[in-house]
Amino acid sequence: MVVHGGRSVCNIDSEDGCRTKLAAEARVETIFSNWNKFGGWIAPAHWHRVVVYGDWRKHLKDLARLLRMDIFEEDYACSSSL
């Protein structure tokens, strides 16, 4: 499971790409530096995301642990071994 947090700031009304586009404030530099890193268990999440409003990170981490899934918090710095 790949997660990151952010704060929604507006909707982007454009016909290009996906129909639903959300503009958000987030730790973009860190997310970008972790973008599409291969190695170990992580598979890149690419462009497609699911938006969940509210702070659900702890709950998602707990769910991943219960389901024995790995979780990658792409808005936190990670080691270069990924």
C-alpha cells in the first residue's frame, strides 16, 4: 500500500487525463524523490490514486499490518536501498 498525506485546496476542471483532479498541498519534493523507486517490495503507484478525506494514515497502516501488507509512506524520506 502506498500512502501520502496532503491538504485539498481546489478541484481542477479539465478534460485532460483522469476525470477527477484534486489540487493539494503536500510534501511534493519528498513524494517526487520517492516516485517510481524500484527494489525490495515496493511497486510504483504511478498516477492513479484514491482520495480519502481526513487523516486516515494510522488506520491504513493498522489495516495493512492486519492484512500482512507492506506500506510505503511516499511523503517521508526513505533509504536509497529502495
